[in-house]
Amino acid sequence: MSDLKPHRVLRRECLDERRYFDALLSVSLDHGLLTQNDLLRMQGEFLALLSQTCETYTGGSGSSVPVETAEELSRSLLFTLGI
């Protein structure tokens, strides 16, 4: 079949379960599995997703959301991405 072997293994116990997705990105960057450009691109994509989520939250009215609400939506998105 295939002679492919894992290049590196990330140990789950090294990842913070409360901030799993953030921890996964950080450890991946530290181990060279992601580049700084990859991380910047993903952060930009996350901000676009957060913007869309805020727009849905406001019903598309274009109004702003309180900081606390944006933070909660951000935590919710990061949790969902980490599943």
C-alpha cells in the first residue's frame, strides 16, 4: 500500500481543552505544521466568519453589537471550529 508515515504527532494532552482551536493553531505553528502566513490567512477568514455571524445576529440591520456579545459569538465560533 502506502509507505507514508506521520511527520509529526501533536499530543492532545498538550492542548488546552477550553481553547482547543487556538491551542491547536499555536502548537501547529510552533511545530512548523503551519506557517505564519497560514495563521494570518486563517485569522482573516475567522474575522470574516465572525462578521457574518454578527450580521446574522443583528438580522442584517447593519447595527453594531456590544463588545461582550461579539466576544461570546467569537468564543462560540472557536468552540465549534474545535469540535
